[in-house]
Amino acid sequence: MTDTTITPPTTSAVAHRTLARGFAALRIFFGLIWLSNALAKVFDVGAYDWGFISFNLINRGAAEFIATDAAGKTAIAPLRALYQDFVLPNWGFFGGFLTVAELAIGLALLLGIATRAAALGSLLLITPIWLMLIDANSYLWLYPVDLVPLLLLAIVPAGRTAGLDGRFPARWPF
């Protein structure tokens, strides 16, 4: 007769699983944020009142306002010139690009598809605005609240847990 005792997982395995689930939850949360703001742009509706909760999302008009405001406030002359002379005059294209990019990022993070690339893409979208507003005397933690978790999601393979990245080889961007 053989002894078939089951050994419980080690503490490090349990900690790893717990950490992986936490990063998966963070990834899904940010996926919902990006997807909801993308859908606000698609349907061009930014203000919502569901009776028990009222909230705003960033539609195209709000995104254009944020970019215009940031470009007007920044002390970084090359970035101000890029936005004032190129991005804002061509907002029809860039607003559409932003919408498609946010949809792709939101779906990728939500479903766990190329999550590191999606997080990096989100950082590329919001970093110029953050840089323009860094000296605008705004709330200290406003943008780091987005940047730090997205930076972590760009480093950690959060899509391997509760996502589709686990179906691919363990290398970047999966």
C-alpha cells in the first residue's frame, strides 16, 4: 500500500497566488476605467445619473478640454508647442485615435491580453498630460495614482492570472 499524503502548498506558493490575484484585480479595475472612458467617447456622453449614483467620464469634449488646459498651463515649451500647434488643431484625428487606443487598452487589460503592452500604451497616452500639469499647482497625488499602478502592470505579467496571457509563452508583452 502506498502512502498518498497530500502536502499543502508552501507559504511562498500561497503568497505568489495571492499576489497574482491582486495584480489581476488591479488589471481588471484599470481595464474598466479605460474601457468606460473609451465608451464615453464613442457615445459622446460624459455625465451619468443613475439615481443612486451620479458620475462623470471623460468624453471627447472633456479630453480636448484637458489637453487644451494642460497645454496652456505647461512650462515645457516643446510639449506645449506640440499640443498647441499639432495635436489640438488636428483634434478630429487625435480624438478618434484616443478613443480607439482607449478601447484597445481597456479591452486588453480587462481580458488579460498583452497586458504589459496595454499598460505601457496607457502610460504613453497619459504621461504627456501629466508632464504638462506637473507644475500646475494641482492635487499632488492626482496623476501618480494612475501612473504607479500602470507602471507596475507594465512590469508584472498580470494577464497570466484570470487572463488570456497565460495561453502564450512567458515573455514580454504577455
